[in-house]
Amino acid sequence: MTITQGLALAFLAYLLLLGRSAWKQGELPQYFRSLSIVALLVGLLAGAVWFYLWI
């Protein structure tokens, strides 16, 4: 396992634990909403970097 894979696995475990906690507190919809906003922002940033590198 590479360092990158280990970090990705740790990040996934962290997100799963956060989701479990949100589920137990009844805040799962808010968790998914926040997670989708963060995913959108990361995607926009990745798209901007890709656009900058290939232009």
C-alpha cells in the first residue's frame, strides 16, 4: 500500500465515522448536504487546476 492509498483509506474511515455520528444524532441529511458542497468545491478546484495546466 502506498502512502497515498493509506491517506485515502484514513480519509474514508474519517468520513464514515462522521457519517455514523451524524446518523446517530439524526443529522444525516445535513451531513450529506455538507459533504456534497465540499465535493463540489473540490471538483471546481480540480477543474480550475486542470484547465490552467492544459491551456
